[in-house]
Amino acid sequence: MSNQMTKTARRALHAYVSDDAHDAWHDFAAENGVTVSGLLESLAPHLQNQADDVSLEATFEDSIKSARAVDASRRRRS
């Protein structure tokens, strides 16, 4: 089997965020000795299982409201 086939398949996740959000992600990752990619990868299972975990649902509720506001603001600017 080739070296390429033994690696786990990966796909890019791309987003445009504000300078402050960009810095917050990278600063948090650096302070904790991880990468932003590692943080995103580690969050994925929690997002997939959110419906099964009431505490996670409450945790993400504010983030979802905030994300909706950001998305609406960006749509208005277009």
C-alpha cells in the first residue's frame, strides 16, 4: 500500500472570519499547545452528538444565536 493511501483522508474547512475571531482562535490554540485544525477536529464528534447531550445543547445555544446574527449581518452587506 502506498504512503498516500495509509494516511487518513482529510478535507479542508475554510471560513472568512473577522481579524478578532482569527486572532482569538489562534491565540487560544497557541496557549493550549494545539492547532486550530486540532481544535476543530476535536469539536466535530460533540457537534454530531449534540442532540443526545442536553448540556452541550445549552452550551452551543448562545453560539448558534451569535452565528445567526453574524450571518444575517453579512447577508445585509452583500
